[in-house]
Amino acid sequence: MKGWFRLLQHVTVLTLRAGARPTVLAAGLLLALSAVVAATGLSQRWLVDSAGIGRIAGVVAAVAVGAAAHGLAAAAGRVQSNITLYLTGRVQISLNEEVQARVAGVPGLAHVEQPAHLDRLSRLRMSLGSMAGLPWAVLAGSSTVLSVLFSVLLLASVDPWLCLLAVLALPVMIANRRAERALRVTRDECAQLLRQERRLHELCTLPGPAKEVMLAGSGEELQNRARKLWDEAAAREARTQMRSAVLQVAGWALFAVALAGTVLWVAGHAARGRASLGDVVLVISLATHLQVQLRAMLDSVSTVAEAGQAVGHYWWLREYERENRRPGLPVPTRMRDGIRLRGVSFRYPGADADALHGIDLFLPAGGTIAVVGVNGAGKSTLVKLLAGMYAPTAGEIAVDGTPLPAFDTAAWQVGLSAVFQDFARLQLLLRESIGTGDVARIRDRTAVTAAVELADAQAVVESCPDRLDTVLGAMFGGVELSAGEWQKVALARSLMRQAPHSRRGAPLCVLLDEPSSALDPVAEQEMFRHMIGQVRTATAERAVTVLVSHRFSTVRMADVIVVLDQGRVTETGSHEDLMAAGSRYAELYRLQAHAYRD
């Protein structure tokens, strides 16, 4: 419950920031609307009784009160509704930005890879609208409760026993509450099914996978699987709603019987002269409106319950981010010794075996280390550990003698420069797609141009019609680059932190995980020769550069070559040393060289 109140306070503050005056105005109008039902019923009783005895002043006063209540309900209700929609929309945008920032702010990858975490994030995003409307749902519920209280007081003025009509509304509330709880549980259980359904449909709509789907003719099969997932989720929710409907119908049936009995009871009193005709009209009016008030209250409760469902997910995300962004030691501005791995092993969450086994390595400052091996040898996993995206399950990674976890993870990652084999294709302006590598300088054309030169990507820029101002990506009417050109853009983006006058300084570690897989062997070798020279110059030869490549001819220029096989280091040394040893590296090198000669 404490978390719910904290969320209410947080969203209320966001609402006031979105517009303090509109918020106060809408809240005032909403509270004023609580008197409409009572004023309408009172004016009707007053009108009937005054007309019965010929009291003109009473008739005029009753008409005035009724007209005022009707005008307030019509005008104020519309104004309040429009303001609420406007403020709720702005707050939802703020909440969405906050969630996205917190998800992106967690240094690791577990929260975007583990199914349980993804389910929680999915449900949280689906509930952002209800969270944004939480203050208004609470205020609307309070206004409805106040309106019901006014109605009960008027009913008591006719006969105190009529107050029981409000008590008989409790079964409706209880049934609705149980129905909402059951529906929330079912939706949580179906979150993974719906995520899978969305991913299958994306395979048919996104340009990359859509080509394979079209050529393989598997679109219908994927569609059928997606439909089955959707049908299963829909069937579960439908069964829950049917069970809930039985409870709700029973609650409303009981209330309808009580409502009909109340009207008959008051009519009997009027027939015996114990109540006036105006009392009968008042009771009918209030009893009819009481049903509407209950529905409004249930809608408010439903919104509050939907937001309440997200409370746990929201505070989990904030706590998860806080735990993974614990402040640590400041990261050195210049590496003195290097990075040392002692007995490092790692197993992915849910995996049955380790991806890395007892890795012992020393990556000297200013050195260029190439990591080679067949697919699945653990090369990319090693790069992710060095980037702080995962923590070793055993062993230790130390930077200049200090364990890597002791440093502030976010600060360590700021000091990295990296390109991964699954690089992002940011469909922005070309200068923006590169500039996001150092967001603080995204509008600095000089820095962007320097990064382009470091990446030897001038040809890509010159091939674009508007040079750096070219929109990338056919999806938004821009230019679609080749795979190699996209890779050059990603490489330039990673080198933004090495461009002159970077506020972040030279990187401590440069990670290149298959950054040129889309290039031909000659272009790749030329690119690495150019790039390694630039890296050494820009970093005064004190950064650790880790290069991962499948092409053995490319890694010859590295100071040290590390051979991985099934998650273990099997060989280390220079190209000449490894060739002289005649082991696995020499065998693979000769095999690849022979294939190129053929």
C-alpha cells in the first residue's frame, strides 16, 4: 500500500508540472460535479411539492436549481474531461520517457534478455495510461463517494431506512473488485504469450527478417503460430471475464431487486399519506442516479486497480536500476597497467553450461589484442564481460589492479568505445546516427567529421545526396545504405569519443566485435590498419584495444593474438609465435589462406 501512495504522489507531481492551473481548475470542477445529482433530485422534489400547493416562488427556485445543476453537469463536465485528457496524455509521455530512461540506464543486459524481466516491463508499459490517470481516478472516485453521501443524506430525510440502499451496493463493489483482481492475474500470466505474438508478426513486417520469410514462404506458418498465441491469451482472458461476469451480474441483480423494492416501498408510503409526491420523485431520481454513480465509482476503481497492478512493476524497475547503478570508485582517466582476467568463467542465465571457462588473460595498456576462434568459442561473451554488460559467474576482472565491479559501471562504460557485430542501424540524419556515439556533441559537425575520418568512412558520406544531412533508412523516406556502409556508420559512431576535444576524454578500452563482417577481406584489412593507427595516436597508446574477427589475415597486425576454443584460451602470442608453434591457430590460418588462394 505504501508503494501505491508513493506512486500516486509521484504522478500527482508530474500532473502539476504538466500544468498547475489546469490541474487545479479540473480538480475544482470535478469536486463541484459531486453536488449535481443531489441538486437535481432536490430540485425535482421541490418542484413537484411547490407545484402541488401552488407556490410560484418555490417552482421558480426549483427550476433555477435544476437548471444550474444541468448546466454544471453539461459545461463543467466537458471542460473537466478535456483538461483531464490533455494532462493525462502529457503525464503518460513523461512516464514513458522515465521508464525508457531507467531501462536504458541499467548498465547490464539481464533486464532486456530474461523473460521474467521482459514480462514485467511489458506489463508496465501497458499500464502507463492507467498510471497517468491515477490522480484523476482517485479524485473522480472521491467525488463520486461525496455525491453518494449527499444522496444518502437526502434519502435519510425521507426515511432513515432508505440508507440501506447504499449498503446494498457493497456486493456490487466486492464482485467487481474480485473480477478486477482475477483479470490482472490472467493478464500477467499472458504477458509472455503476447510478447511472442508481437515478435512473430514483426518477422513479417520488418525489412530484415521479412526477406527471408517471403523467400521461404513461411509467412502463413508464422501467422498461424502468432494467431494461436493470441487466441490462447484471448481465451484465457475470456474465461476469466466470463467467471467474473457471473459475480458481477449477481451483484447487480441484488442491487436491482433492492432498487425496485425501495421505489415500491416509497410509493406505498405516499399512497398512505406518509410521504409526499415530491419524496417519491426524489427517491426515484436518486435511486436511478445511484446506479450511474456506482458505475462511475467502479470505473474509477478499475483504473486505480490497473495502476495498482503496475505499482509493483514500477518500483521493481526503480529498485533494479538503483541496485545496478550503485556508485563505485571513479574510473581512471588513463590506464597505467592494463586489464587482467583471473579464472574468469561465465554462464548465461538459464543456460546449462558455461560459455567461458577459467579465462586467464592480461591485456596490456596501449596494446592491441586480437581474439579469434570458431563460432561459439566465446569471443563475443568475452567482449560483453569487458564492457560490464555481465558480471563473471566466477573469477575476477581487474583494471590496473582494481576489480572491475568496484568501479562505477556507468562511468566505466562511458570510458569505452565499442562496435558490436549486431550493431544498430539508427534511421536518423547521417550526422545524428554518428553523433549519438557522444550525445553531448551530437550537433558538433567538427566532431562528427573527425569520427568519419577516424573510421575511414568519407566515401559513405560522399555517396549520400545531402552528405551528413542525409536521412538514413528507406522506412522513413531516406537513403538505404548497404550492409558495409551501415557498418562504417556504426564504426564512426563508436569513434565519436575518440574525436578531438571530446568531453569524455580518450577511451580506456576500445572493443571491436566483428566490426567489419560486412566488408570484403581486403577492405577489412585496410580498415583495421587505418583504424588501429588512428586509435594508437588518439589514445597516446594507453588504451586497451580488443579486436574480434573471423579472418585470420586481419589479426596479424595485433600485438597479441588470443585463440578461444569452446570457451577456453588455448593459445596466446604474436602471429609469428603462433605460426611457429604449429598448433590450432596455424592450422586454421593455413586453411583459411588456402581457401582464399583457391
